[in-house]
Amino acid sequence: MTLALLLLFAASAAAQDASQPSPMSPDYALSAAELENLGLSTTHDGETAALDTSTRINGFVDFSMFNVFTEAWRKPLQPHASFFIGNFNVYISKNLTDAVRMFAEVRFTYLPNGVTDLATNVVTSTVVPDYTNVAGQLKWGGIEIERVYLEWSMFPWLTLRAGQFLTPYGIWNVDHGSPTIIPVMQPHVIGQQLFPERQTGLELRGQLHLSASHTLGYHLTLSNGIGPAAEYADFDDNKALGTRVFWSYDGFGQLTVGASGFFGTNANAQMVVGIDASSMLSYTERVLAKSRVASLAADIQWRYDALILQAEIVARQNAFTDDGRPVSTHPLTGIRAGIPDSLDFGYYVLAGYRFEWLGIMPFVVLHHIDYLESRFSIRPNAYVLEAGLNIRPIESVVLKVQFHGAYYPEGFVVSSDTLQSIFVQLAWAF
């Protein structure tokens, strides 16, 4: 209801007569960075240049090597040291007017080829005959639509997005490009998606510059929530609500503190078709799984000269409804049991310092997660320490070397040994 009122307010404000100052008028002056985000630029005398309406295409790629040292973990994870392309993501953006912009991000992937089914141990193959080459074959892959939306910047403090967007929580989920993030991998608390990684719906966001040093920002979201097809289908009538607020201080370095929340349902249902007493088709919705999800997070980042410190803490409560608790089959024991409710929790702390010589940044990351692994009905309580080098010889190219050590105090279904591995990654933007 709150989001709907804000939308009505925004529409009413936009419909007022021309005597009201526009978002591009001096009364709503934008910074140089905000003008650049809109595809505008300023000349040497401060005048606004013409709108750039060209379609822009750029993106990033990462190429990695992964090797597991711990013998007990080698076979289930990666029996042999391997090279691989992890991400090949393409951005497409275009300014439609000085206030309306579209943006899309697509990831190209080799998946599902090579994926091993845990229950059958069968490796998926996508090899098919190539009709353009009678004697040849090809392995087809897939694409993942990371985000695609239309954005209307009504005022500096009010922008509306409609489409699929990255969930605006914390730091890591938004700054997710391989050349941008410091380590090779996401911390487990981010990778396990205690918040949904992306949503389809509406997002309101904006910033208020309280002074030259202080800024307040917010995000409000209304979406399909979570589910097997949340990108285009909602399996119940409960729309998910999300929020993020943050405060930035530009004084003794740059400090940002934020808090986020997500409240919705994770639902899956099936429409059963039958015939009623009058010989007409009848449709009955059968709930396969449904749980109420509440996620909370807090984050902090401080940059001072070449030093960066950041941390995030995330918690999620997942409670199944009476008619929505699914039953899972353990892939190893074959035992069937209802998936229990869970309270999942995790955090990470990162520190790094970038030297001028070759842009070398030594970094260290400590993270922890305690969550329910529904496939095995166990809780992997993991403590992870990562240390490495992030080397940026030129602005668009990054080389990362990272040692990864994961300790499971209560053991894991694979082994109770400490998992030790190394990643080497070359990432570049284009």
C-alpha cells in the first residue's frame, strides 16, 4: 500500500503544470556523475551537452583456474585443476529521453552442459549435430537474463524502475561484476542468496543530499518474490516487499552504512485439470511448496585513500505454511522427510590496501555461514578464510590470486577435513 501511494504521488507530481521546475532545471541540479549516468555531459562552461541516445554495449569476462588441495574434497568438487570461463556478461543501455533510460544485462554460459545430477551421477551432455556442418557437432549452452528494466528519473530523489533488477541490498549483490569485486568468489552468505539475487517488479530509489558531506538514500521494491519462475510468474497472491536505506559521509574518507529488508513468500504450485459434474473443465491449484521468508541485512564500507574495509551481516527466517511443507529425498540415503523451518545467518569482513605499483592490492576476507542445506537436510556451519592479491595493471584488467580455506566444526556430508583450494582469475571489462 505504501509503495502504491508513492507511485500515485509521483504521477501526480509529474502531471503538474510547466511552472514547476523539471528534474533538469537549476532547482534540481544534478552532479556531473548523475548527468553521466543519464547519458548527458557538461561542457567546460557548465552548459549541458546534447543527449546521447546511442545504444551502448559493454560488459565483462572472467577466465579462471581452480585447484583443490585437500584430497577428500577433490573428487566431489574438482578432481583435476581446471581452466574455465566463468562469466561472459554483456550490458546494453540506451537513453530514450533525458529522464528515461533502459538497461539490460545478459550472461552467456556453457550450462547445462557438464552438470552432474546428484541423484543419478549422470553428467549432462548438450552435444548435438551441427546442421551447418554435416560431419560436425556442437555443444549448446544457455543464457541468463541478469536484469532488464526501464528507468524513469523524475527527480534526483525519485527514480522508478520497472522490470527485472538486482535486489538492492548490501554492497556485494549490486557491485557484482568480476572486474569490480576484489576477491574471486562471493562470500558464502551472498552466494547462498539469503536475499533473492534479483526480482521482477517495481523499484523506487533516490538520494537526498543533506549537505556537501552527508547523503541519505533509499530503495523500495514490490515484486513477485521468490519461486521457481519468479522472473515471470507469481504462484500466490502475496507480493514481496523490500527496502534499503543508507547514509553516506564524505569527510574522513568515504563511509557508507546501510540496512536492508525483504518480506515475501517462496511458493511453487501446480494447476490440476479435471472435469466437473457438468462435464466442463475444472482447474484446481495444488500447492507444492510455500514458505514465508523474512530477510534482514546490515552493511558498512569505509574507503580511506587506498584502504578499503567493508562488512555485511545477513539473516533469513524461512517458515513453511501448514499445506506448503515439501518432502525431500536424501540423494545418498534415499530417506524421505519434510524440510524443516530454518533460521539462516552469515557475515563477512573484507580488508584490502591498493599500492600504486601495478595496482597491487593484498586482501583478506573472513566469512561465516550457518544455513539449512535442504538437499541433505543438514546445516553446513562453515568458517572461511581467504587471502590473496588483486592486481590491476590497467583500469579495465584485473588479475586475482586467492587462497581459500573452509573449516566445518561439525563436519560436512563430504568430509570433516578443512577444504583448501586456490583460485587464479583474469577478469576484464570491455
